[in-house]
Amino acid sequence: MRSGPTHDALADALADALAALPGFGEITRADLSPMAVKGLAHDHVAIRGRGQLLRVPKQSQFALSAADNLAYQAACFERVAASGHGPRLQGVIDPAPRLPMGALVVEHIHGRPPRLPDDLPALAEAMARVHSLPLPPAAARAPLSDHSDPVGGAMAEIEAQARLLDEAELDAAARAEIADELAWARDFQHRAGARTQPVSLVLTDTHPGNFLIEADGRAVIVDLEKALYGSPATDLAHATIYSSTTWDPDTWADLTPAQVAEFYREYLRRAASDLAESLRPWLIPLRRITMLRAITWCAKWQVLHRRASLRGKEKAVSTEDWSADNSDPALIAHVAARVADYLSPATLRRMRAEWLGDPSVDDLI
């Protein structure tokens, strides 16, 4: 658990906040049990005997205010739960001095980490069900981000992150690999122009470690802070690119192009026929763009982590905070090692070989 508020202080604050929440008045400090910390952005605390857990933000990865961040995450849980593949939202604890980012009470999903490639069909089913949810009219999509132009939306994020590439002090060969992908992506964005793109509710952060497999084989995504309206192809890509399948030690796998292609085919078999048909031309372009989004995020993390570590904790808790003070040192070391791998020339060439090699994933789908 993070430094800053100690575990005891956090548990005390959560117990007091729950006591004021309708339906939770009987919960005491003894009913709260901290869970292992696997992510950079949240602490999780189980409520014994209730089938519920508390999801406590440590920061907003979208740099939202505490209240807006909590409202965004609550909407993510509410909307994805309608698919049957996300935890149900069961309470909201507003930000307060002792809980500056607030907390959500959500259904506690019990399951095991996915085993790849065996559980890829279950992940494909979960994504197909989410993507098949009715698309609300544009005016009803807030507070979730609305990438009605999914390529443009992703590229805006990539360009913002790419501004930190110089400060990341990358190997010259790695920088050249990224520059080539950026040039391709900018050209593709221009060529895509006003072409109609498939849009649905998407999960966005679909690396396999964000899923659990229940006893009946159902895949449930348990990290939902980044859902938005955009391209389903982004979810498919993020679930199977190398930087996702090797991010979490519990789900580590180096998938072959054939295994990735079979995942795509499985998804297309399960998706609604009209979505599958309209999505096909976008599968590989969005795969490349999703990889570039992940890689430029790695450069951003490397820069912001170094900046924060040098100057100490001087900014508000509601902004992005990648300093070592905000997470367990072992977790920070793990992230640093993964980021270093993904930003290495050899790994960048290995990832790009999926679409530049022979055969490519596209050839196999």
C-alpha cells in the first residue's frame, strides 16, 4: 500500500466513511482487509462477508479533479456492468480531508488471473458483450470521453505524450523506431480523414492483468477507470500487444502472431455481424496506434517519475503522480523494468514486426 496515509489511517478513514453510507452502518474497522497492490493508481480494501471491496484512488490518470475522477470511474462501472462482464457499483464515498480522492464500493469478483493463450476466447467474449451494448446518443455519453473519431482521439493522447520523448533520453535506435511509427500514424490519421469509424463503449485498459476468470469461465474486467466511447479495435489490440501481455507477472505471455490472429478471429465470430464487418479494416491500424499509445505512455511515465522523484511531492493529490512515494517500491521497480524493456530498440523492433514482418498478423486474421 502507498506511503502517505498509513494502512491503519486509511482503514480508519474508510470505516468512518462507510458508517455514514446508507446500508453500511454496521461495518467496522475489523471488517476491512487490505488487498495486494498490483496497480499504480488505486488501493483496494475488501469488506469481509459482504462480497464487496473499496476501490480507493491514489491519483487520477486523466489528471481530473478528485470529484470528477470519482464520477468518471462510477460511470465506467455502471455502464460496463450492463454487459455482465464488469463488477457492479454499490456505493460512492465522496472526497473528504481523510480520503482526498474518495472511494467506490464495488462488487468483489473472485477469480483467477487469465492464462494465455487459453483464456483469450473468454476475453474476446467479454469484449464482444461490452461492445454490443447500445450506443447512447452523443449528448448522453458524458462524463465518459467521447472519441467519435477514434483515430483522432487516440492520436491526441499520443501527441501529448510524444512531447516528452526528448526528455526521456531514449537510445537513438529506439527513438528512430518510434519516429517511424509516429510518421506512419500521422499519415494514417490524415488518410482516415472523415471516414466513418465503428464506435462503441470500450474498456481501453484491457491488458490481461485487468481481468479475472471466474469458476464458470466468465471473464470480468475489474479495472474500469479508463472506459470511453471509441473504437472496439483498441480493446482488441491492448489485450494482446507485447507490452500488455508481459506487463503483469500473473498473466505473462509472449503470444505468437498466429495466437494473436486466432484471438481476433474468435472476437469477430462472437461480435455482432455488422460490427465485425465494419471493424475489419481498422483492426491493424488501431493495433499500431494502440502500441504507439502504450510506448509513448512509457516515455511519459519515465519522465514524470524522474521529475517527481527529484522534486518530491509538491503537487495536489488529484493530479497524476508517478513518484515512488505514491506506490510500493517493489511495484515501482517492476514498472521501471517493464518500461525499460518496452523502450529498448530490440523490443520495439519485435513489436513492429507484427505488421512489418512476413507473415504479419493481418495476413493471418
